[in-house]
Amino acid sequence: MINYSYPYLKAFCFSCISFLIVQLSFSQIREYKKDEWQPKLDSLRELYGKNKTNINPKYELAILIALSFYPELKETHIDFNEEHIKTTMNAQPTVGSVLFRKKKNWRFTVNLNNKRKDSMVVVAELPFNALIGVFGHEFYHFVDYKTPKAGHFLNILFCYATVKGKKKVERRTDIGTIERGLGWQCWAFENYVQNHSKATMKYKQFKKKIYMSSDEIESYINSCPLYQK
């Protein structure tokens, strides 16, 4: 006989909410609005917040929405740090993980730029939709780094030694993020940097050289079957 007591009803309701969130996350939403998604924070945290540490509450919702597109990172340890860096955000595995852990158990760090500088775009100024896009981009790096192919991570490190190599890795990451379903969020980030931020022209040109432009992102979205109605 089925037990219809309160704990079972609660578990059933949570399962339904979780299923709904996953379905919404994997639909190709053009713009996420924070006030619409704020009520889903607790459920997102339950689903995707495990082993995610040092998260600033200002960015938690954007982080968890972006993580919902990477179910393989649900159990992965990711630490979020705010500091002065030379770009908006960067991410890498911890040295200890690379040296002493199997690749599937690597731990990662995401660094967020929190210091205003004329040439930079700081995380705090990003619109919500763009914030999801840049987090989604960084999380794709983690999936890429954990590719089991022998020598893959070492090859990525070598690529970063040259502008040509870095462009190859970053544009591959942009494409991977778009194909996950975060194309319009990637577009929102690049569009903000180029057309609405206070970054210098030098920094904007650097971004165009290494990453896909907003026009390139939109063109790829329009050619990607995932986004076709």
C-alpha cells in the first residue's frame, strides 16, 4: 500500500519541481529575468549547489542556472573567488587536483574580477542574462578540461602560450557553450562588452580577436538545430 504521509508528498512535490526546472533549463530561453527565476533558487540550489563553495549570494542564481546546463558537474567541487584579475572571469583546475587526483575527480576554481579598472569589465556590472552566459562559458572549460583523451589538458595549456592557440580554445568553448543551449546568454555578454561597457577599445579589440563576436554568435545560433522552432 502506498504511504501518502506528508514526507512522501513533500518528496513527490520536490521531484516535480526539479523536473520542471531541468526542462526549463534545457529550453533555449533568450533572456533570463532574475525576478522570474528568484523563486526557483532553493530548488536550483538543491539540484546543482552540492560541492559549490564560497558563492557570493549576488551571483548564486546566475551560477546555478548556468550549472543546470552541465549535469556532469553536479558533484564537481567548484570554489568561487573574487579578486583583481586581468579579465572579467577565469577558471582552472586546482594544482593539487591535477597533480594528485584522477581527472574525473578534479576540483576547480572560478575567479571573478571585483575591482573596477578602466580597461576591464567587472562581474558586478553585468546584466543578469550576460552573467549567466559568462558563467556558462567558464563551466564549459571544466567539461573540456576533464575530457578523458590522453594529453588533452596538456595540449590546452600549450595552446594558451600563443594568441592563435588561445583563440582556438576560446572559440571552441564559445561554440560548446552555444550548443549546450546558452547561446543567447553568450551573445548577451559579448554584446554588453562591445556595445554597453566602459571597457577601452584596446580591450574590446582583444576580445574580438580571441572570442566569437556577437554577430558570429548570432549567426551560429541561427544555424544550430537546437535553436530552431
